Amino acid sequence: MREPLISRFAPSPTGRLHLGHAYSAMRAHDLARAGGGLFLLRIEDIDPGRCRPEHVAGIIEDLHWLGLDWDAPPLFQSARLPLYAAALDRLKAMDLVYPCFCTRSQIAAEVAASAGAPHGPDGPLYPGTCRLLEAGKRDERIAAGEQHCWRLDAGRSIALTGPLEWHDADAGRVVARPEVHGDVVLARKDAPTSYHLAVTVDDADQGVTDIVRGRDLFEATHVHRLLQALLGLPTPRYHHHGLLTDADGNRLAKRAGSPSLASMREDGTDPATILAQLRGAHATG
Ligand code: GLU
């Protein structure tokens, strides 16, 4: 028997939802409904500086308004920090992570000083300064209470797992290239986890079989695939969809001031019309 399909929508409550979010939620929802599966809602609220309870309420209100219903109580990442800590502990025990004491400005200065510093999809890669610290020095600095994040030793990790791949509904077979991100942060200075670690742990823990999300997160999947292999977690199928753009071809994003679903509701827009348009964009796009 085929395993039940489980998809999810995983917004960060850092602002109101806009049409781009609605599109992603609709695609994940419809995939589950078409496959007789489950659609889950996960609130990714691990960033204490940017997440707000009122945005959580807004997300729930907007999805209800659209008529996209989920099948289990929403999961809040902020309530699951011990799970992420346990995953980090496993990686510590495997000697695949290290504490990094560098400040942003130290990293920037080091990158600026090195001609041809390697760049990844999100900018210059971490130059690896703290990877070279002796274990004794690391322990001393931690014991002295020096602020630090935890980074993945990408080189060691990749050497351990060997080549990896995943299947993407659009791109087909994708060979994982986690090295393009360098030594990513797995636990931040201000939060005991990071997006990469929390999302990987949660998708496995919730039994998500199909990850539907925008193409802007395609590159992050290289890291998630590596973490799955290191932590012995299953690899879901991926559906990285195209991003909705406005009439001028600009990506819809809250930062660019695109209308929120809340403002559309206030203007009297019919949610059924929105969903029909979004489904039409999927069918033709
Ligand atoms: N929380 C992420 C965001 O709002 C999405 C995570 C994911 O779908 O993997 O951009």
C-alpha cells in the first residue's frame, strides 16, 4: 500500500500573508486533497526578533478566509526547541558542528580581505575561521560565556555521506550540492536552532512526504538533504513552484509592499475568486 501523502504550509509569522503565500498554501493543500492525504500547518516562529503573535493570528484568519483547511492542530516551532537541541547534540557527538564566535563585522572584514572569497546563493561563504580553533580553546570560550552560534562542518559532513540527490517535481533528479552554502548556521546566537535544522527535523517528525514551497527555497534543499542524511531522516519529494509576480514582473513579497490578503478582504474581494485565479495560474503557469 502507498504511504499517505502529507503536505504542509510552513509560514514564518513575520508579517501578513500576501498572494504569494496563498499560492503556496493552495498548492500544498490541493496536492494533499487530490491524493487523499493530509495538509498540515506549521508556524515557523523561531526568530524571536521578527515573529509576532498577531501575525500568527493573521495567518490563521487568512487561511480560514480562503477556505484552506488543515487536518491537525498547527505545530509551533517555538514549542519544539528541545527536539532541535537533540538533533544538534547528535551532530555534536558526530563532531560535525563547531561553535563560531565571529561577529558579522569580523566575517565581513575577513571576506573583504581575501581576494576571490567563495560566494554561495546567499552571498559570501563563511570563511571557516572558527572551524580551525582547537577544541580546548573552544571549550574555554564557551565556558567564559562568549556568545556563539553552531555551524555545520560541511566538508566533513559531505565526506561522511558521499553523493546525495533528491527528486523535484519540476527539476527532476537533482544532485545535492550542499558545499555551495559552506558551513551554514544550525543554531543561532539568538535562537537555539536555525531555519535549516528546524525545518529538516520537523518535516521528518511530521511525516511530510511532499514539500511544496517556492523556488526561492530550492537552494536551501541542498542543505536539508545533507542534514537528512546525517540525521538518518527520510527524504520527501519536493515541489518547488514558480513565484507569482505582479504586472511589472516583480516578485510578490511583503517587503515590496504587495497587497496583503487582509487588505483584499477589507476591500471586499471574494476569496473564491482569489483561489480560482491562483488555481488558474497553476494550471497555466
Ligand atoms: N518558513 C519559511 C518561509 O516562510 C518556509 C519554510 C519552508 O517551506 O520550508 O519562508
